[in-house]
Amino acid sequence: MENVLSPTTSPSKFLNIILFVHMLTWQTLVSLTRAKFLNQVGKKTPIFLRFSTVAGERGANDCDRDPRGFAIKHYTEDGNYDMVGNNTPVFFIKDPIKFPDFIHSQKRNPVNNSKDPNAAFDYWSYSPEALHQITILFSNRGTPNGYRHLNGYSSHTFRWVNAKGEVHFVKYHYKTCQGIKNFTAAEAEAQGVKDSEWSTNDLYNEIAKGNNPSWNWFVQAMPEKDAATYRFDVFDVTKVWPHSDYPLIPVGKITLNRNPTNYHAETEQVAFAPSHLVDGIEPSNDKMLQGRLLNYPDAHRHRIGPNYDQIPINCPYKATMGNYNIRDGPMTVKGNGDKFPTNYEPNSYNGPTQNPAYKWSPVAISGAVGRYPHSHPNDNFEQPRALFNKVFKE
């Protein structure tokens, strides 16, 4: 549940994106999810979008070959909803227990503190599921010409639940309205020498001039019953769903119409987490997603403190829900829960209580719980082979 704290800063000061619900597919949307921010034609929801590089630290060259982060915080009437994605539809690994080792392989060598491409390829060579993402990364898609000219993807599969309790599995696609533009390797190197912050400057300057970039939001939707018999594991984040099986459904449009007014206060301190969900949108059994539900809030508590939800950029603006977790600790900046005489539930003080209407839909399971390798019929090479042979140009 969302916290009750409200910042003194008006959201219009720094919210630089509007989500606009598409008119043509409203009936389709309400048949897929009961999420309130998608329940009305033309409905606008303020959101904050952060682009980022992935492997490089703060200040890394914008033009380096690297995936790009594409994360959106939606300020809805049910609280904040975060979509934490990338500019690629897949990822390098499918098991969260491998994530620390994967990150270590991409960062600086622990002995000499230098970048170590040998470590990256050494790790990938023992992780054949990474080939799909590697094929994308080492094409020109790995060197996009600025943030305005790339797509965004959830990569993960989510559960959308409608008012009847019916479930669809869903993947998100955000298609740039500016058109895809990539650098070649030589062009990226030259632009990085000329302006190492090209992507950031280009995005900021275009918004400042009123050339507001936008993206069309689509989803692929799979009925829950299809997942059990589909030809591969639909929760495998190294795979895409063919559009011929599950075509794109228009959802809405996002437009960047305002720049942040202070980078550190807003962009640097915004805290995205896949566990920040709203009614009608739930996590699937995607193993990488399940790991991220826990890891991201832990990272925020380490990075910006245990009360990171009290920082204005992370506060809800359309919700007045409450919990008993926002109390004490470093960086207590908003009242310390002074609206409640106690910090537990249930209580006799008429404090916030659990709302059964917001419970997640049930998931049917069977079999013995344990740690197993992926046993679903699997081919780590089919999709990157098709991408290389059928999609890429010479």
C-alpha cells in the first residue's frame, strides 16, 4: 500500500511526461486490466521517465555500446506504479541468482580497477542464454543515436487482471515516434569524442525547445491458459513473443513535455522498483522479475536511505493510502507518521487497514518446490539466429 505522505512541491514542477490513454482500444484495455489509470478514454496520468546507461557508472560516455535503461514512474490514483525496463526486449540471463556474477563481469576488474571486456565475454561464453541479447547489443542497436530514437520494453512478463478476475500475461513495448536512429561503431566513437553526453544534451535541449518527443505504448497479451502449452517458457526473459502469435495492442502515448528542474533532487533520487504495483497489474512467475521485486527496494535503502519514499520525486500525488512502515530512521523528512497514534495494525485507533479489494489474483501451482535448471523445451539459438538472418540488414 502507498504511504500517506505528500510533498509540498507541486507535481507540475518536475513531472515531465503525460500518459494519454488511446481511444481506439479502450474496450480492449478494460477487458485486460482493472488498473484505474487505464480505465477511461483520453485519461492523462503524470509520469516521470528516466533514461540511463547500464554498465557504465555515472558520467560514463553516452555513446558507448551499452543497453539503455527505460524506467517510468506512473503517479496514479491507486499510488505509484513503476515500469523498470530497457531499450531491448530481452536480457542476458534468466535466473536472478546469476545477477551479481553478471554485474561483476561487466564492471571494473577488482585487481586493477580497469574495464575488462575479457571478463564480460568470459562470462557470456558460459551463459548461452545471453546470445539473444548479445546479438542485439553488438549490432547498431547497441549504439543508439540518443534517447529520443530508441524504443523501450518491459522485457519481463506481467499479469494483468480485469474486473472479473480474468488473467492475461502481458509484455510492454514503447515505440519511439521520432523513428529509430542508431550509430555505427565508428560514428558512436566519433560522437563520443565530440560530445560524451550527447544523449543527455540532445534530449534536454529538444524538450527545452518545445520539440516534445513521444512514444506509443503497446502491449502483447496472452490468455493465461495459453502459457502452459506454448512452445517455450513465456516467462523466459531471454525470449520474445512472436508478433504473429500475439500482435501489438495500442494502449496510449507518452510525451516528454517538461525537463526536471534539478538533476540530483529528481533524476538522481528517483527510486524505481518493479514491486511498486497497482491493482490490476501483478508480477508473473518470471524468475528474473521475482528477484527484482526484492532487490530494487534494498538497493534504494542502501543508495538513498530507508525513507526514500518520502523524497518528493518518489511520493504519490493522487493517492492518500497509508501504511505503518514510514517511521523513524535516517532521512525522515515528512512528519514521521505523526498522523497515526500507533505503528501497528490491527488497532483500535481507526488507522489504515488492509483492503481485500487489492489482493493479488490466485495462482495455481503443483509439484515439488526446489531449485531446478530450466527444463522447458528450450533453444538458446533459435531467436538470435532468426534475428540475425531475417531482421538485420547486411
